[in-house]
Amino acid sequence: MTAPVLVLFAHPALERSRIQRRLLEAIEDCPGVTVHDLYEAYPDFDVDARREQELLAAHGTIVMQHPLFWYSAPALVKQWLDLVLEHGWAYGTGGTALAGRTLLAAVSAGGREPAYRAEGLNGRSVRDFLAPLEQTARLCGMDWLAPFVVHGTHALEPSAIERAAAEYRRVVEALRDGRIDRAAARAAPYLNADLGAVLGG
């Protein structure tokens, strides 16, 4: 069973990005996948909530793709969440528009994976830093999956970037085609920690 995927992409300086730009390129031509560049659509942060709600309603899976900025998302993502996920529409009394849809984050982090552990430099995992988005999914009745994470972006070799891009495309296509093992995807520290388990072998 296929379900269209909406990728909400947010990078305020895409021209300087190696990783996020390549991830985006890897999925732009995927049938059944809509890429929506928030910074291109709303350079003045004037988010059209109705338009965004219509986009969300037309897709079964929503991917929030962005780099980590100070353990969080770029500012426009917060603006988008504040304006689009309205009480009575996304949550609260009568707010069931997103119930049953899938949400996950696809993020990049400058630090290597060991830096995102309890004993590491940052003291927490990337998944921990995405807890507000996970709780947003729960509040809206959405199915939250582990994030797709590219670590160590400052030092990645071109071959590693290409591998991450290929893995990202596989994940997005599997989400579209309903080929994700949801139990494994919920339990994983991040989706690409063990793609074999998440994609069923």
C-alpha cells in the first residue's frame, strides 16, 4: 500500500550545505514524494497555515528534514509548528486532522555519533534532542518513528555522503511504499542505525 510522503525541508543557508543539499537531491525525483522547501516558500517567515494544512492533509507521511541548530531545528521550523498545528485542527477538541499519519525527522549533526551519548560531549542522543517533536507527534495522534541521522558532517568524506544519500532515498521510498517495520523503526536509536531491521532485511 503506497502513501504519499511530504518532506518539509528547512535550511537557511542551503548554498553552504554539503549534507542536507545532497540528501535533498537524492529524493527530489522520487515519485509520490513532495519536497516543500520552507525557507524558499517563506523567506519572511510569513507562513500560510491553510496552505500548509492542505499539504499535510494530502500526505500520509511527513518528514521534517533539517540540520540540528543548537540542539534543535532552524527557527522557521518552530514558526511553522506554532502557526500550522492549530488547536481544533491538529490537536485538542475536534483536532484529528493528522491522526494516523507518520512523522519522523531527517537531521544532520556536526558532531560524530559518540558525542551524542550520555557520556559524550553533548550528554544526550540526537533522539533525545528531538523529544519536543516526538511529543508533538503524540499530541496530534501521529506515529513517531526514530529519526534518520547523519552524524559527523564536518568531516564526512564524499563516499560517506553518497552512502547517506542512498540510505535516505531507500528510507523515503520504503515509507512511501509501506515497507517499514514500524516496531523496529520506533525502537531504533535512529532509523539508519540498522536499516536491515527497519526495512525488513
